[in-house]
Amino acid sequence: MNTPLTSVVVTNVSEFADLHDEWNRLLDKSRSRSICLTWEWLFTWWEVYGGADIELRILLLRSGKTLIGIAPFIIVPTTEFSLMRIRMLRFLGTGEPEWEEVASEYLDIIAADGYEIQVAQCVWSYLQSSNLQWDQIVFNDVMDDSLVITQLLKIMNESGIHSRHELIGTRYRIDLPESWSDYLATLDSGTKKRLLYKRRKLERAGSVEEKLVAEPTEIDAAFSELVRLHALRWVSRGRTGVFVSERFVTYHKKLIHRLLPIGILNLRLLRLDRVVISALYNFRCGTADYFYQTGFDVEGASKYSPGLVSHSYAIEDAIRAGMKKYDFMKGGTVSYKSEFGCQESPMYDLYAYPHSGKGYFLYFNATVKDKIRSLKRGTKPPQAAEKNGHKKTTDSHSVDT
């Protein structure tokens, strides 16, 4: 493992496309495995959101011919300061406008098991190289056990570079037991009673069908139901929702058709008397079932709490399928997700600034803003809030319970 790694930087889409098999094989062997780091997720993002003004910078690290590490970066120019052009280094899959952002979470440097330190050191050497110019690093929604936090941040701090990381939300994930009854035993008595009551109430109201969409011929219609119900839910609150964006819809239409044949898509519809009352947009990657978005009938079926019931059916099915985790992904510091018996872990945004005039200015500007926000908050911790149905915000895929 002390053999020097060789590196190459992928900068064009054809080379990125050719990485499919190698990329996912490495991800399968990495501790960073997650749906948002799959080739399908990130390549689809580049197809839809990449542009002439965004530079692709994917660092590949090899031991001999074997792919050992991937740092999926992009350089995004910004005009946040009108008199200063800033080159921002981000993870591939991030940086799109908030109103249409995909909200890729758990992004990280991918490394084969046992090579984490060596890969992090090589990534830092690349970040310091003269042929890569950046004025600020922004890594959004990273986990506290990520390679970025545990290794790269440590190397940055030892180098004396200015960096900051701030708590941005909480990951909510259920460690699934062997059976549905074992899962129910982990819930507090009030939550367990309410969940079972809502299921019985719905099942007594008529014919109930909860089904995974598994056929290619069904997928487009099922996705349309998700969009319809999601919009219905948010319009009832006087807001819109992420599916009003043409690019956001295009991204997910491409993604679902890529994920269905390889068994990762887990799009589920809940019907009452043949009428769809809830749609759950999940992904099964490895041994985890990831919840991404939902839509449900807020008019005729609201008394049955279709969002709550849909999750209960999905969790039961995940247990039956041998999944080890049910991952609600990011939420706020206060979230409905905690009621499902979740383990909670902090998530961070990480920022770094080079030793340059722009770097010093950006760091100083950010620290001043941090202090002002801290003074305004006083001693009160930041609270979760929903914004316009966007998943990126602290707890956006809420469920009426």
C-alpha cells in the first residue's frame, strides 16, 4: 500500500462515460459508498447541469492498472463579488441554483479500503498543483466520518491553510433489524401505536395496494404520479416544489431509466381503491434504502396520513429484502424523521481558502458573516426550516404524520 499512485485528470465527457464499470466497482469496495456517488447519479448530473462555464476535473488515482481513488471535482466560476472573479472548486453534482438543485448528499473522495490516507494525500497534492487554480473550496453536505473530514481536513489544517466547517443538518438513518416486529419494538409506544393505527385505518377504508414499480412500461406514468402528488402537496401550502424546474425533471427522468435496469430504483406507489394516494421515490444502493422525495394526496386521503403509512410499508419491505439501513438522508436538527427510530449523525459544509489575496479576502469575509449570524442568533441554536419544497434545505421532504 506504500506503492506510489499514478494520477490522471479526466476533463471531458467521453472519458467520463468510459469510467462507468471501473467507477462503480471501486465504489462497491469503498467506505464512501452511497447513491449520490454512483456513476449513474454523477454522469447524469453532468449531462443535465454541466455547461461550458463549468470545468470537469475528475482526479483518478491508480496502483498499477487498478483504480484506487476518485476525486470527482468541478470548477465553477462565480460572480458573487462583482469586482472579483472567483474559481470555486466543488464536488461534481453540486452548485446548481437552489430552486432546481438535485441536492447530492454524502459526496466524498472515493478510496479503496485501506488506501484512504494515501488517496487523501494525493488529492491534497493535486489541489496544491500549479495547473489547478482555485480561490475557494466548497464541499456541501459531507458526513463527519467522510474522507474529506477525517483525512483531507486534517491535512489542510496541518498545512496552515484557512478552513472552516459548519453544521448544516443531520443524517437520519434506521439500522434495520431482522424482522418487522423487531423494528416496531425499537419505537416508543406512542409512535408504534399511531403508526399501526394509521395502517389499520387505511386498510379498513378499502382495497389497499402498495407496489414497487418494476416494469419499464410503468415507469413514466409512475414518475408522473410522483410529480403530480408532490406539486399538489406543496401548492396546498402556497409554494411550488422542485419539480417545477425543467432541468430537475429532465435529470430524474434520465436517472430513473438508468437505475431501473440495474435494480437501484425503488419507486413505490400506494393505492386506495385503485387511486394513487402516495408516491415514494427511493433508491436501493448496496445494503441501504435511500429516501429521496415523496408526494401524497393532501385532499381526499390526508386523514390516512399516506406519507407516514408509505414509509412504514417501505421500511417493512426493506427489512424483508434484507436491507441493513433505511436512510432518510438529510434533515434539520428537529425532524419528523426522528420518530421512526433513526440514528442521527451530523452533516457539514466544508470550506477552504488558499494562501492568496482572494483566498484571504474570502476567508475574512466568511468569518465576519459567521460572527454576525452568531450575534443575531444569540444563544439559540439554528432551527430546521422548510423552503419551497427543496430537498437541499434542512428538512424539505417532510411527511404529514
